Amino acid sequence: MQLRRWIAADVPIAKSDGGGLTFTLSKGGTASWVLRYMRDGKAKELTLGNYPDLALSAARKLAAEHRVSVDKGEDPAAQKRAERLKSRAAWTVRELAADFREKALHSGTLAKATVYYREWDLDTVILPRLGPVEVRSVTAEDVVDLLERSGRTWTMQKRILTTTVQLFDHAIGRQLIKVNPAGAIKLKALLGPRPAVRKRLMLTEAELRTLLASIDDIGRENALAFRILLATCVRTVELVKARWEHVDFDRGTWYVPDESVKTRTGFLVPLTPTVAEWFKELKRLAEDSPWVLPARDRRRTGEHVGRTTLWAAIERAFVRDEIEIRRFTPHDTRSTAKGHMRNMGVSREISEIALNHALKGMEAIYDVREEIPERRRALELWASFLEACEQGRQWNVVPLVRPAA
């Protein structure tokens, strides 16, 4: 009854029950049994358990047993600490991964895409192979075997290796191991040189005219999304995650928040009149959804469209021979915009800003504008060019300025 009254009072206390057994209540409201004793002239404490999980009678019995070991010259607190360290040293890779997820992946400091791919590597490749193995038993040969058996591309194996290195770096930080078994592995030695990176494609004016003239064949929503993607120079994921709360038709702007951006820094996209009209049509099609591009699957009500939905639609059109230009990728829309804007006389700096590439040097430090008029003018010029391509009109506008060196 007295214990319950102390807990109800919610005031930190330490009450002795005799023989070193002490009832404690922390500021956070945790009630515990602690055995206090002397060892080699020093005061020691051993936490026996929490109340009410450990009742008064059980706590008295346990304290008596430990007092016997103290009388024998033993140190129960040191023994408990050694057992805890021994148990941690025997962690499996699965237990390490759980701690890695909590402390590193879900710390809130990583981009969502990074967390997604690290989780994928753990769940799909690393844990199925190494999950039950003790961390201290994993060798470099085990990691090499894991990579070779994965059967993934050079680029994916590079990412898997990076995840593995980070996982065992975490183990070193926890002092479970001294050397990272994945640290010295070189993918070049396993798979040879990295395959040449595909060169970015710049669709020509003729290709854009051909593509835009029939783009509605992939579906109106997909076609509008593609036009916006091409005209605003954003990345696919930034458009996929766009919400109506960030679109301001009065100001003619669309804000892309930090969590949707690769660099984790949000930015403002100026909406030219042409692009704003495309957004307004999507607004009508989205009805009451908070997403600019809501999921098409009724089972995913309240979610945004999938990241690959648009490109899957374009790929199907290519397979059916409905698009008669060179095959391109999502990133090629950005290189296409960059190239054409440069040809129109847009400076290198402004074309970089249009693609939301980070500025360098002193420019990056001092140019902190959110609304950049030069960017708006460049995107208006680019949107006018695309509109002319789609409508089959001649494009003969004189460049704004001479291209910068």
C-alpha cells in the first residue's frame, strides 16, 4: 500500500527497505528496486528490476541472494555488466540491422529515398544471407559471396556494398567488431570496370514536335504530367509528390518542399501562364485529392500516383510503336530543356538554376533569392517553344542574349 501511495504522489524518492534494498522512483515515473552495497571500499548499485514487475517479496529474496555473493567477495553489478556486454558481443547481423535502422536510418537526417534503398538492400539481399550469422563471425569472403550471389547490376551491387559497409561501420561504432569485413572490398576487382554511364539525350526540335503532337495518346493526365515535367525542368519525384497546398495560382508559383527534393532544400518553381493552365486542368481532374497527381488505383485512395506510372505509360507507347522518336529516359527531359535553353541564349547560370542545380562559390553564398525573375523569363521562353512545337507553329524567336561563355 505504501509503494502505491509513493507512486501515486509522483515525486522522485529513494526509500530503504533494509539490508541495502532500496525502492526508487525516477522523475519519469519509473519505479525500481536497487541493491546498494560496498565493494573494495566503493559504493555500488545493482538494479534488480522494475516495480510492479518485480514484487516486494521477490525483490527481498533476490536482494538476499545477491548479498550472499557480495559476502563471498563477488561483485554482482560487475557480473551483470559483463553478461550484458557478452550478450551484445554475440549479436547477429539481424540484431545489428535493427539497431542500425533505429539509430541511423530512422534518425530523420536522411532523405526518404536513401532510407528506402538502404531498407531494400537490407531486407532483399543482406539479411536473407547474413541475418542469422553473428556479427563478429562475418568475413570479407561472406560479403563477396553475398554480392556475387545477388546477381544485380554493377550499379546496384555498388549500392548494396555501400549499405553493407555502413551497417558494419555501425557495428564498429558499437564496439562489436574492430574491422569492417566489407571495408576493403573493391567492386572493380569482382566485376571489372564500371560500365560506361549512358550519355544524356537531348531531344531535337523535330523530335519534340513529333512527340508533343501525339502525347495525349498516353492518356490526358499522363500527357499533362509529361508537359509539366518537361516545361518546369523538375525531377519526376518532385512532380509525383506535388500537393495542391503548394500551388499558388495567384502568384504563379509552385513550391517544392525539402522532403521532395534530392538536395533536401526546397525551391520555388515559377508557373508560366501555359504551365499554370496545365496545372488547372489537373486540378479539375484531381477533384478533392490533396495530390496534384492522385493514385489511379482506387485501392490507394489518398495516395499520390506511383513514381513510375508516367514512364510506364511512355514505355508502353514505345513498345506499341506509337512514339516514333529515339527512346529517352526521365532524366533526358532535363538535359533536353538545358540544351534548348542554352541554344535560345539563356545563360549557363540561369539554365542551371532552372534545373535547380546548386550554385557554386560566392554566388551560392550570397544569392539567396526565392523568386528569381531570370528563371521565370527563361521558363516562359522554354514553355513558349514547347507550345509552338505542339501546335506545329514556326519557332523564330530571337535569343534573349548571347550564350555565355
